[in-house]
Amino acid sequence: MDFLIIPWDVNPEIFRIGNFAVRWYGLLFASGFVIGYYIMKKIFANEGYGDATLDRLTVYAAIGTIVGARLGHCFFYEPAYYLANPVEILKVWHGGLASHGAAIGIPLALWFFVRKEKKPYIWAIDRVVIVVALAGALIRLGNLMNSEIYGVETTLPWGFVFLRNGETAPKHPTQIYESLAYLITFGVLMWLYWKNLGKQKPGLLFGIFLVMVFGFRFFVEFVKEDQVAFEAGMKLNMGQWLSIPFVLGGIALLVWAYRKKPAPVTVGKKKK
């Protein structure tokens, strides 16, 4: 069945003008924010909140995503290098973002947001994770376009040969596996929100997000190549160790959400 193996040699740049280049990764990353904004706008309109509140939330979420993902990569995967070269932390354009870091940065940024806006924390994060799941799916497609973060060798007929990296054997396209998982998570969260289940049980959406996203991340790491050298001697790699507390936290949230008295569903109140 070798004829089904996919040779992957996509140029990560869409176009270049002089020293300026537009890359697929950047486009997909930005698309996550743009599409997410319009989805959140619909959610906010459903609950009677105006664009001003959403705009402020978007700024906080964007800062939390970028700063958290960057610091997560630097200190989870290459701490010795970045502690010795702290200026390199600022060079985001050199690559290096970690989803586990974003999973810390976004909730932290939302904590500052709700303190200023005087809104319930769980209300904000339950809604934000809906679009975070979609953004994660798009970012993993960006990784595919960069020919990075892929799996170990496979004999499955859909293996990708990442020619730009000098690969000659088919590898698991784990970027696609994760992208599909995050897209399914997005669909589940959207369905639950519009069925009002998420609004009746605060914490439910966030809990499902943590269990689905990081539960899948834990298992897909078994067929993913190590990202850094020190993972070679580990029974569970860094991505798996970092996923475990998120999954446990998600399970705890689900238990809490189901034990808590259902909240009333309110829509249509006009707020700024």
C-alpha cells in the first residue's frame, strides 16, 4: 500500500517580498483569533454583552496565549538555553510555542480580566475555551505546513514523508490527529453551549475542554517524536507529564459542575 504514502514538501511561506514573508503558520494562528472573535461575538450577543466587553476580553486572551505559549516552550522544553540567553525569549518569530504554556497563560490572563470587569471567572473561561479549541486545531495545521512536531515512523498508508526535513520514511502526521481532536472538542463545546447545558452548569465546558484536549494529547504523544533531547530517556515525555495535571483538573471540574446546583439561564440583558 506504499502508493498511498504522502510525500509532504509544502513551502511554509505563502509568498515573500524581499525580507518580508507571509507564512501559513502565521496566517492560521491569526485566523484562530479572527474566527474566534466572531464566534464569541455571537455568544456575547446571545447573553446581551456588547462589543466593548468582547474587545477587552480578546486583548487579555491574546496576551495570555502568546506570552504563556512562549514562556511554556522556553521553560518546559529548553530552560537551560533560555535562562542562559534570556533575550532569546523575546524572539517569538524564531519559533517555539507550547500549548501547555498557553493553557496556563490564558486562565491567568482571564483572572486579571474578570477582576477588572467584575464578572465570574468560570463564566469567562467556559466561553473562551470554546474558541481556544478551534484555534488549537488551526495552529496544528500550521505545524503541518511547517513540517514540524510530527510522529515516529509508521507503516500505515497515510504516513507523511516530510521531505523538507530530509525524511525518507513515512511518519505519523500527528498534527492532523491533534487538529481533528481539537476540532471535535470545539464541536462538542459549541453544541453543549447552545443546548444551554454549559450555561446551566458552570465549569462543565472548561472541564470537558481539559479532559478532551489534554487527554488526547497524552495518548498522541506515544507516536510523536521527542521535541527535545532530554525526553529520550523518559518513559513519559514532557508533553505527557504536563498533560496529566490538566486532565485531573478537568475531571475535578466535571465532578464539581455536576454536584453544583444548576444556574439559571439568562439572555438578552444589555451590557457594555
